[in-house]
Amino acid sequence: MKKLLFTALCAMNCAFGFAQFGFGGFQMPEVKLECGEKFTDINYAGDDQAYHTLDIYLPKTEAKTYPVVIHIYGSAWFSNSSKGMADLGTIVNALLKAGYAVVCPNHRSSGDAKFPAQINDIKAVVRFVRGEADKYHFDKSFIATSGFSSGGHLSTLTATSGNVKSPVKVGNLDVDLEGNIGKYLNESSAVNACCDWSGPIDMFKMNCDEPRKWGNTPEEALVGHNYEDQYADNFKSISAITYIDKNDPPTVIFHGTDDNVVPCCQGQELYDELTKAGVKSEVTIVPGGGHGVNMYAEENLTKMVNFLNSVRKGK
């Protein structure tokens, strides 16, 4: 429990640190956004829960429709209300300037509900974007996910499980990744591209080539119990790496060599496995990059935008 609390406190401290110094990761809501219109606290589930709300940002440059990126905050899955601090001054602004509509959702925390509640929420957001496309001028032909840290995990998991029939068999488990949140259950939750910023994607290799150290980790909080071999399938089910196949959408990955929260090997493994499956992917390993620190140079933000543009234009 002490380790779990320490991790949560570190995440919170990092959040305030990023906000104070203007780095990515968490950003304070007073960041000046390059948006033409903003819609806040829209409930995508049809209930009265704040953790089922999202914000929509439309670019300043008017267009008939806008390609969409759903950007998910990081919190080690501990927060259910951080959409207003979802890399607004970095990733979100870069996307808005490039003409993308950006949707920043809340989702249930590991304290609210255990996995797969979190991925059920994000998939509901994708369906909401398709279902409300006419109202918000969304281009349904291009919807991507993006996320930092645990948001990167949810972004990648959404992408790799997009063509997986739910419930899916993982070992002895039947896992319902799709869920039944919201009113647009007939819409697809598949996405056209994915951005992963420092996300954990393989829960068994969080210590890279060394044996995984378990015990009151955020991943165990997400599942709802500490790791034991008899529960290995539970942890396999939350790993985005589990669902990779040749039909997954193109993915761009950013990870820092000095990330002491989610090790850099996670980003490299994701790239290697996607490439092995024949999925278009790019990886940028940032020398000296930490967990949200020194990651959001203009060069990297431009790489993200260029990658999405190339996918959208079919290049």
C-alpha cells in the first residue's frame, strides 16, 4: 500500500510540476489554446457522472469538417477528472494548429471501477465522436487516439483492439473490451491512427529485461488485486501488446531514455511488435527525455502532426 500511495503522490507531484513549468504531461487549464470553438463537460455516456464527460476543441481555421484526435490524460489510472489538464499547451495546441479537432475525455479511475471500465469508456468516446459527427463537424473518416502515460496505454489499447471481437478470449478469461457505455453502440470504436506518448503497453516488462517487480503497483490497482501467477491472464488482458495484429492502425511512438516511471523499452517493444506484424509505425526515442519532461520539443510535435497527416492522406 505504501508503494501504491507513493506512486500516486509522485504522479500528483509531477502533475503540478509540469503545470508550473509548462512541460507536457499535465497542463493547467489557463493555457492559451489555439481553438476557434470550445465545448466543455459534454456527457458521452448519457448519465450524470463527471467521469463520463469530455471537452471538444475546434481549430481556429474554419472547415466543413475536421479530422479528430481523442487525446487522453495520464494519471497512472488514478484520476477520473483530468481532461482539463491533458497536455493542452503542447500536444493539443499542436493538433489544433494543424487543423485537427481535439476531444479530451475523462474516464473512470481504478478507484471508481476496475479494468476493463477504462477502455470501455474510451471506446464509448470513439463511438460518440462518430454518432455526434454532424453536430460538431467531425470528419468520421479520420479518428485517431493519442495519450500520455496511462493515457498512452488507453490510446494504444484502443488501437490494437479495434478489430477484436468482444468479448475476447485471453487465456481463460473472457474480456469485454467494448462495453455498453453510451447510446451509439452501433457505431464502430475502431480508429484510423494512434499516438503513444510514454505509455505502458506490456505489463510484464515494466522492468525491461529484468524480472517484473510486483507489489501494490498502479497496474495491480487497475486490475483490483496484487499479482500472482494464477492471475497472469488478468495482466495480459490489460496489455496493449496482447492484441497486436496486421490490421492495426498506423502508430507513432515517443518515449524518453530517462523515463523513470514507464521505461523506454516499452516504446521500443511496441514499435518492434507493430513492425513485426506489418503495421506502419514510427518511433522517436528522445535522449534525456523523462516522463513528460523534455519530450514535447517542436520537432517531436511536428513529427506527430506529419505522421497523422501522412496517414490521413494515404501516403
